Amino acid sequence: MKFEAIINHINKFANPSEEEIQSFIDILELENISSREYLIKEGQYCNYNHFIVKGCFRSFFTNKKGVEKTVNFGIEDWWLTDFDSFMNKTQTQLNIQATEDAVILKVSKSNLDIVLQSSLEINKYFRVILERVRIADQRRIQFMFNLSGEELYNTFYEYNPEFVQRIPQYMLASYLGFTPEFLSKIRTKKHS
Amino acid sequence: MKFEAIINHINKFANPSEEEIQSFIDILELENISSREYLIKEGQYCNYNHFIVKGCFRSFFTNKKGVEKTVNFGIEDWWLTDFDSFMNKTQTQLNIQATEDAVILKVSKSNLDIVLQSSLEINKYFRVILERVRIADQRRIQFMFNLSGEELYNTFYEYNPEFVQRIPQYMLASYLGFTPEFLSKIRTKKHS
């Protein structure tokens, strides 16, 4: 059933009635995305937030030196968008690209706002998710301040073992702020 | 009136009824905090979230080399806590300290949860605030990836001119990941 993953996810963090669930899934659109296809590209307006049913994505920007910098990853049960663009209707500076064949459910800002006007539990669901994202972002900022390259990799591995298997190493290196060569050296040391 | 700032802030982002406002302010406790006093200290449990009515705070941790690293600042109309500790009931790794004499409204997790069970608009208020925090965190992570030291300072100055005047320079240097000497050099160049 195409809404099973999202319904399970909502029920994990909130207690919506059947009507609240129905009003929410009524505004979701299912989409298949091929590997390497873009959900959004730099310069566009992010009119949608995306729930990942299947697959893996990365968001990245190209810095002034022309180097791709990976900002985030997303896998099953994550919401992914450029929040600044989605909320404030600004042009995004990010690209979001599938790293595997994927299935998403997307919701437009205007439809989501309508449901959020009347559903306490859908508000709660997104509030709780944002609390968890806030914790992850804060942890990441602290790590960026405090950990050596090798510790960053080990910590990432500990928190996200499934990512390390799924994503190309040059993307992971970029996310951690390494060169691919440096990452390769750390991995050899860790796994040998 | 001691709840004026928080009521204005809620009304800016949500549309609560008088009853919803009342149920929320009933669970707030006013507290005066002296400059340099701690709201929370490393190793404690953050049972409260704090709304800043007046004053300025910083959150920081001490890294493995014994150096204080400033993670966040907060001024009027900001909520400040260690979210990880507050949500997950873990010991905090952070310190939150007043950098000026301050007035806060604090709310316990258990009381907040009760209000959030029944008020759509208070859920909405915290959801919208968290969306804005998410945008700021993402912007910061992108800046940390992409900007030179001088650009980081200029960007911080542009987004937060009021902070630069209010906080001790060594704290700002720590927040931006600089030595105080490096910050002093950039400031001299910018403002001369």
C-alpha cells in the first residue's frame, strides 16, 4: 500500500485520527525518481517537501571553487527539502539528487498549510520531527567544532552505519569535509 | 506585564485563542538571572526550555583540549535549551550562561507536553519556530563549509549586527571558530 510507510511514520510520533490521516494522505503525490535524477536544482523554488519511501538522496551545493559540497543525506522515512526555499519562497542554493532509484511522496506548501490549519496531530508530527532534526543539526555543529577527521568518520559510521554502505565514497568525503584520498586512508585504517 | 513578550511572540507565528494563551502562560515561571550565572551546566539534565525576555546567553562546551567552544547565542525572543537533553532526558554536554543580567520564562518538559496535547496553535507556534531554527542551522552548516574566516565574520555581522555589539569578542571568536587574535585582525580591517 503506497501510503504505508508515511502512515507508520506519523503514528510513531503522533496520534492522529483516521480523518486526520486521510486529510494528509489526500495531499500527497507519489513519484518515482531515477538514480542521479534531481528533485530540485540550484536557482529553483522548492514548492514541495519530500518524504522518502525508498531510496537515498543527497543535497549539495557547488562552492566558489567549483567543488561540490554535500550538506545532507536522506534515506527511507526522512523528509527532505531546502527548508529556507520551501518556507520563505526564495530561490534555493541547493541541489537534491537521488543516489539510487527512489520513490517519494511529495506535498506542496500550500496544501500542507491547509491541513496544518486544522489538524493538531499533523502539527505535532512535524514539530516532533523538527525537534529530532534540531538535535541532529546541533550534534553535527558540535562535531564539526570538536572532532578530528578520523573521529568524524568513526562517529558518522557509528550513528549511520547504513549510509556508509549505500553512498559513494566521494559524497561521504564531501559531507565530512575531506578529500576522497583522506577518507580512503581512514577507512583502510579502520577496516583493516 | 511579565508575559507581554511571549504573548506577542506566539501571536506572531500562530493564532491561539485566549484559552490557549492562558493555558500556556500558566505553566511559565519567571526567573531573574545575573550576568555570568548558568542556566544549565554540563552533566545536568535540562528539564526546562527557556524563553529569553531580556538579556543575552551563550551555550558552550569545553573541548578535549580544554578550550571553550561557543555553540549558540540567544537574545530576546529566543528559546534556548539543550534540545537533546530536554527531549531525550540525557545528561547535557553543554553549558548555558548569561552574558548579561537577564530575565527568562522557563517551562518544564512535562508541563509543556500537557499543553501540547490539547492546543493546536501552541503546537503550530513551536513547529514554526523550529522551522526557522532549522533554516538557521542549515545556513550555518553551509557557511562553515563554504566561507573563509573573513567572510564568516562579515556574514555573521550582516545577519546579527546586534550580537556583535553585545557579546564579548572572545565568545564571538569561539563561535566562529577563530582565535581572538584572528578576529581582532578581521575587525580592524573591516571597521577601519
